[in-house]
Amino acid sequence: MRRWALIVALLLYIAFAVMDVIKFPSEIYKITLSTRFIFVIIPLLYLNFLYWIKPPKSIRSNVFLMLIIYLGSGLNHSLIYYISELNGFAFSELGIVLIIMFGCLLLVLPIKQASAATVIILSVYTLVKLHADHQLSDLLFILIILSFVTGICLTVSLVGQKTIYQNYLLINKLYNESITDGLTKLNNKRAFQEQIERLTSIAMRDETSIGLIFIDADYFKAVNDSFGHSTGDDLLKKLAQVVDAKCRRSTDVGFRIGGDEFALILYGADEKTLESVCQEIVADVATFDLKIDKKNVQTSVSVGATLKSKSAKITSAKLIELTDQYLYEAKRKGRNQFQLSCL
């Protein structure tokens, strides 16, 4: 939306500059054209370049530059009005109204900064009017109208900004809930699919290693059937804590991808690190302090892991397939162990 507002503003100011050439004699438009280009057209061109070639990361980006454009537009209007008065040319009051609407509404500036800039513009405009010997009653009437327009524009802008921010928070909350497992608070299967595809592609592009670990609780159905789902949930929560504890770097991500199935992505890990993490997971789960009626419940996991080396070319689907094979290899060989492969 703001991109198009900037384009419209740029086209309008170019049109106004052309009108200067048509309407005013050279001694006037030479001054007004130079100020338009320096304070308005060049910054608008730069902003359009930024917004189309390199979009801003937030709505607050480039606030200072937009304030300069707003101030430049308003002060330039006062300058043109002043020169026109000195030379006996009629100059419409509508321009200042359009500038206020542009600065307070279309630029979506922070309310405090927009208000301060508007006060400066109106103060300079008032001084120019007073210097031109305008009647005080007429000047007060114009200022009341301009203040009313400013108030409406700032109110609309404030309500719009709050609505956008609230919608952003809601969308962000809904998205986070959609990729989070309700029981363990780890990332869920949807998040796993997104992350493994993205990170595998990046790893192949940048020739970086990536490790994938699958963890499956041994005899989880028997725990549920013998001790109840509440105990099963406690076991899953403890498993999630183990997985989360192995995410020691910002590039390590843990997931619950099924009932008793967990996954761990270690981006940039080496074989030694991957093997160490697998060993720790098996050892940690084997020593769980899970008791029912003061009796210890024996727990263990089977773990399968695959390391894609820096030079290996492999898709995310193939990486998942191989890791799954090694998980079931660990189960076939007696469980409570891990199987690891390096590509």
C-alpha cells in the first residue's frame, strides 16, 4: 500500500514541478524547482527504489527519511506561497491540506513524529501569512480548518496502525500455535516439514553439513496400556525436555512429529557432535525417574541419525527416508540404542 502511495506522491510532485514552470516566471520556478528536487523528489525517488528493490523489514523503516520528505513538502509549500505573495501571484490553499493528508495519513508515520512535523509546518506557514499582512481573523479560520484536518488524519492513522499491529499479533499467535505441539510445546510435524526442506536446501546451496535425528519411545503403547494415558503424557513431556536440552545452538531445532516420535535437526553439525547427541539422548532417557505407585517405570528410546556431509547432494525427502531406516535398524537390533550414518 505504501509503495503505491509513494509512487502517487512522486508523480504528483513531478506534476507540480511542471506546473511551476508553466505558471511562474523563471525567477520563481528556478527556486521552487530546486527545493522540490532536493527536499522532496530525490528522497521520494530513493524511497521508491528502496521499497521496490529492497522492501523494508518493518512499517517503521525509513521513518527519518519520510519525515524529511514531509517537512520538505510543507516548508517548500510555504516558500512557494511566500514568493508568490511577493510577486502578486495567486496560490491555492489546497496544497497545504494535501501535504498534511499525505504526511499524517499516507506515510503512516508514528503519531508523535507526524504531529511534531505538522506543528513545524503550520508554524512556518503562519509566520509567512503574518509576514504577508493577512488579516488575523482569516488566518485563525484557516488554522482551525488545518488543525481539524490534521486531527482527522492523525486519528485515522492511529486507528489504522493499531489495527494493523493487533492483526499482526493475532496472525503471529495463530501461526505459532499452528506449528507448536500442544502437549510438549515443541515444534510440530508441520514445522518439521517446513524446516527440514528449507534447511536441507540451504545446506546444499552453501555446502554445509546437516544432521537429522529421529527418536522413538520404546514400548510406548505398553506404558499407555499398563499405566494410563496420564503416565504416557508425562513420559512424552520428559522426552520433549531431553530433545529441547540438546538444542544448544540457535541452529538446533527440536520437534514432536508423531505420537511418541521426536526429531532433532542439527544444522552445521559434524559427525562427532551428532554421535555425542545420540549417545546422550539414549543415556538420559534410560535414567528417567518415572514412578507409578512408588515403582520405577523402565524407559528407553531407539534413535536413528543421518549426517549429510558438506559435499553430499541429497533432498530432504531422502534424508528423512534414510534416518527413518536407521531408526528402525536400532529397533531391530534390540532398542535402547542408536544407529548413525554419514553421507
